[in-house]
Amino acid sequence: DRREYSCAGFDWGKYLVDDNNEAAPVHLFPHAQMADHWSEIEKGVKVEVLNLDCPVPTKVYWIAQVIKVSGYKALLRYEGFGDSDSRCDFWCNLCTHDVHAVGWCATIGKPLVPPKTIQFKYSNWKSFLVQRLTGAKTLPNDFQQRVVESMNCPFLMNMRLEVMDKTQISRMRVGIVEEIIGGRLRLHYEDSDEPNDDFWCHSRSPVIHHIGWSEKVGHRILVASKDYKVIPGFKNSKPELFAPTKPIKVCGFKVGMKLEAIDPLNLSCICVATVRKVLKNGYLMIGIDGSEAMNGTDWFSYHCASPSIFPVSFCEVNDIQLTPPKDHKGTFLWERYLEDTNTEAAPAHLFNDEVISHGFMPGMKLEAVDLMEPRLLCVATVARVVGRLLRVHFDGWENEYDQWVDSQSSDIYPVGWCELVGYELQPPANSQAAADTQAIIKKKSKP
Ligand code: MLZ
């Protein structure tokens, strides 16, 4: 069952209603299941859904109407309750097995059974339904099929690829796909004997590439042997499976140029940074000024069209606190800094200035990967929107855990995504839900 992993004790529906929060709509997440089919899902849509208010042991269904859509979840009201009776309203993930287009029961010969609470309200349910359903909007007939198809992931178990080394972000390693959940991959580092030496990322993540990529662009890679490209019995993932980079005519970045960049080791900060290396195919190695390890082990590769690097003064223009180099004293002024270090700023026209109209707004709720521990998918809120860039806040956690991510990032998901694919969701810290979850874990682990 897809729902068995739903977060014990955490109830998105109640959480959203209690604080009157909006969830970011599914169609804002291009990599998310059903994103292309979601604009039709709205208030007023009618569905056939399991009747939970019925004292028979078999599964029976009834019609319900969508009152509110929040990510994959919807607040539903059974037909017959009227406009103001919310007694039996319930939250339901629309992509679960028990939600169907109106007409589904009839096609398979299942009876529709009205809820017990209002059973005696009407004597002729049939004519009531006919009247209520004429001209009503419902789900497309192939909705369930679309859900199933959207679960497909082109990566297969045991495929090999190149992945960023989480212990040293300046180099790559060979990874093997060991688990796939909803398009997210658990990769095991091939050279490691430790069973839990793994890394979670989405299949569209910019930190994975095909075998041979490092050699092609001139990136460092740690390999167990010279023959790492072919291992008998294992299949390499084809280059077409990976997220394409934005085509660029020429990469004008030069070694030594200064810029602003999201710190890959502390994603709440946008920092003063330097181009340390220019690789092939438009890739750069970027170092964060003032915190660079002597040997460049903390340099990080960003494609020159990456939405995570910015021209000098980006922060100032957008009213973001720029993080100056660690040893910098006094107020940081770019002009002074460039003069003192005798360096030049990377010209603004070298950066990706594509305008993305994404629809994210401050306050919207979502599920977001904690990139410092990418196994964790957490309850989160859009704290700020700066052009295409989002500042994601993890509910219940200090602001220093916040992360800047692109609005198209494959590390953010709609509300209800974890429930849909069967991935564990981290509830807000310090919440009652979190406390309950802890209590359950303690109870379970008692001898
Ligand atoms: N071990 C870490 C987990 C933090 C998870 C935060 N997620 C938003 C800590 O306790 O600091």
C-alpha cells in the first residue's frame, strides 16, 4: 500500500487548516508526478471515493466533492451533506487507489451507498444524485492510469552512474542505484564496503551524471580501478537519462573572477565566491572565499547556466544578506574587495538570466529535502521568493537551517508527495506530531 509509510502522527490536512495555510500546487513542480495533469483538479470537482461512514465490512463508495486542494491532498465532502455541514469532511490523497472518476462504480457494477449519517435525509437518492451530478466536473477517466504512468522512473536498480562524493564535494565517485522511490534514487558508493554509505537524490538532480562524464568535462573522480567504466554484470545509465543543462554558446567565465554563489555546504548563505577552474562543456569549479580548504577539496562544480550562481551585487539588489569571507573585518563592500584582492567581477551577462514564471509565493507549504542530510524530506514553507529563487524554511527549525533553492529544483515536492510514493516525511520539529512520532518509535524499540 502506497500509504503505509505516511508519517505517523503528522496530519497535513489538520496542519494546513489549523494555521490557515496554502500548499504550493502540484503543477508548480515540473519533476513531480501528475504535474502536467493537475491544472484541472480544483474546487468543485466530484469523485467516487471510499465511503468511510458506512457500517459494512466491504468497500463501498459514494460521491464526494472537492472543497479544497492542497498539493496532492484534497478536503472532500460527501454528496448530500449540503453547503454548510462539514461533520464528515475528510482529507484524502487524490492519487490513492480509492479515488475514481464519477461513473467508475457503474462501469464495474459496484453500488453507490450513501453515508449513514445522512441516510434518511433523502428518500430518492438516485434522483438526488442525477440532479447533483448533471454537468458536474469530474476526474479524467484515465486518472488512475496516469497516476501509475507518472510513477515510472527511467533509472533501474543496479545501474551505475557518477555522483558527487558527499564527503568531499569537489570530486565524483561511482554510484549504484540501490533503491528508487518516486523518482528519488538511493545510490551506494561503489568503492565503499560500508553498507550504509549512500546518497539520496532525485533522478533529475544536477549532482549525478553518466559514467564517463568526469573524464569528459575534466572533473576529478575517485575510482577504484582504471577499468571503472565497465564492470561485468552491471549496466551503466545512459547519458539521455540525466537532466540536460541549458545550452550555452560560449562560457565566458575565467579563473579568478568573483561572483556570489549559494554555499553548497551551508545552503542558507549566499557567499562571496571565486571561479577556481573552468572545466569543459560549461562547467566551473567554484570556491567560497575565506572558507576554502587548502587543496580545493571544498570547491564545487556548478554549470555556468546554474541558477545557484549570481553576479556581484545580486544580494544587495535583492535585499539579501550577503555572507562575506570568513576572515573579513568591517562592512563588506564589493568595490573595495575587488580592489583589495586585485580581481574582477564576472560580468553579469555570463549568468543565466532566464525569467521563470513559477507561481510560488511566500507562505506556501511544501515537502523539501534537507540537502545537508538528503535522505530527509521535511515539512517546509516558502519563506521568500526572489525571482526564480526560493528560500525554503523547515517548519519548527531555526532559520539557519533554511535553504536557498531554485523554483525548478527537484529537491522540493508538493504536499502529500511522501504519502503518494511511500517515503517517510519528517514532521515539523517540536510539534505535537513530532513528539507523538518520537513516542511511537520509543515504544517500538523497547525490548
Ligand atoms: N542531525 C541534524 C538533523 C537536522 C534535520 C533538520 N532538518 C530540517 C540535527 O539535529 O541538527
